Amino acid sequence: MVKVKDELMRVKPYTPGKPVDEVKRELGLEKVIKLASNENPFGPSPKALNSLKNSLLEVNRYPDGGCYHLKKKLSIRLGVDEEELIFGNGSDELIVLALRALTDKGDEVVTAKPTFLIYHIASTVSGLKVKAVPMKNFRYDLKRMAEEVTDDTRIVFIANPDNPTGTYVSRREVEGFLHEIPEHVVVFFDEAYFEYACGGDYPDTLRYHDRGNIITSRTFSKIYGLAGLRIGYAVSSKEIIDLMNRVREPFNVNSLAQSAALAALDDEEFVKMVREKTDQGKRLLYSELDKIGVRYIQSATNFVLIEIGEKAEAVYESLLRQGVIVREMSPWGLKGYIRVTVGTEYENRIFLSTIRKALGLK
């Protein structure tokens, strides 16, 4: 009998959104749209695609383990030193690297509930105690989270904006929170949806990095449309980045991902287009959901959390049978809710039509 770590038996594996092809096979459907995984429905930028084509003939070679060219360009873009950057196989790997580098078994981490599931999964596997502070009105309760920090706390995870609620904590709230956090605690800001939310009172946490105990992670998966290539990055102090590099696997970011990300950084028009079309899509969803009396949470991201009530699982199944994949939110502790990605105008209107049918409306 194989000996298994106790921590593994306490973890429920992360279940991704159903793939389109799987739903077609299972239900015998010809047309299926996926609005379950917060992907960019407008594809990668043309510049990224062109760069990918040019890089295909080099895949017989190992990738650049240090992401030299991408690191140089991004350091200039962000105004940070190259030694303050690390790249990963999506944001998920950066979360795992921070836990590997900065915690020991028995340490504590603090986060919210509900929030991105990987914080809890990866921390539990690492043998850590997870303090999950309930959200207040679907927003991180930073005051309560600060109160939960002890001498044993090593990392506080903050998804800003949050997944799955789509809400964010403001600049003023973050600054007040950081004032309460001791130096021995690392605050990890997961900003996967940064490009959708930036502006107004949304905080750019790179401004706070002189504290020395901040990690900010961002990704090319969302607005840049490179989710299938898996590439993200984190910014922190040179000391923390050095520790994370010590536990990083060699060649963790493939060459195609590096090439596409490098080109995507130059396609500002594409990013602007995606942001504008996503905002238009959200306005359409809000307007039509208001008309049928369905409650939702205002979102700073490319998805919307929708309250259905006791029929949520049945509505999810009905949408699936109609060829629309969304997320049913019970795994997040949000029974009675579904989460829908903002799609193209066509996809958004299909969703609105099918949810009306699922709710028994004309």
C-alpha cells in the first residue's frame, strides 16, 4: 500500500470548466459555447499569433530558463529591476513557488472565503494552516483578515479583483491593511484581472513594493488571451524572487509562451479592444438580467457572478443541455450561484436567451 500524506486526503482536486468537445460528445450537440473559465473570447492578439508561427521551428530546443528577453522588456514596462521579476507556468505556479520558498509545515496563511481555490489547495498540500476569513458583501474583509494575522502567519493571499466574486478592494483599503501587517508576513496580491480593473480607486500594488514584503502576480492568460500557453509573472523584492527561483523548476515556461507574451506586450490596441468589448458585454448582461429580475454582483473582471437561488444546479444543467457551459459555484461555497464569462456579443446573447428558457421565462 502506497503511503499517502495526510494533507493530500484533505484536498479536493480543482475541477476545471468542461471542455467544449467533451460537452459535444456527452450531449450530442453540434454547437457549444464555453463561458465557464474566464477566458478571453476574442483570441490572442495578431502579433502574438505571428510570433508563435515564427517560433514553431525552434521547439526542438529547450526554452530560455530565465525568460531573458521577456524579463528585460517587462522590467522596462513596469519600472522594476530584472532581478525583481520571476515567470511561471501561469499564476498558479507562482502561488506554489511562494509557498515552497517562504513557508514551513505548520505555518499559517490567511485568505478570504470564497476566493481563488488554489490558495487553499496548495497551502493544505504544503501542510499549512489556512485561515479563511468570510467575505463581507462579496468583498475581502481586510480588517478581519489583519486581525487573523499572528506570529505564525507567513503569507496573506489577496485576489484583487477576486475570483469568483469579481469585486476588488480599493487603494485606501489596501493601504490601511498594509499599515497593520508586520514585516515578517508576505502579502501576495494576485492580480490576474489587473488589466480589466485598472483605473479609478483600484490600487496598483507595485507602488507598495518598497516595503519589501509584497508579491504582485499578473498573467498573460486573461486579457492577453494566452491561457493555453500558461505564462504569468510576479514582482517582488530581489530577496524574495531569489528564494522563489531556488525552488523553481528549470525551463518552467515554454518557448512558445515566451515568444507570444513578448509580442503581446506590444499589442496595446488589442488590449484596449478586449477591455472595451468586455465592458460592453457586461453592460448588456447587467441590462438584460435587470429586466428579468436576476441579481448579480457588479464585476471589475471579465466574468459575472449571478444569483439563481435553489434552482442553480438545475439552471446550470439546463444551460449545458442547450450548449452553454457556465460554472455552478457550489465548490466555492456559493450554493445558489453560477458564474458566467463575458463572451462575444453573439455568445452573450445566446447565454441570455438560454438562461431565460432555463428559468422558465418567455
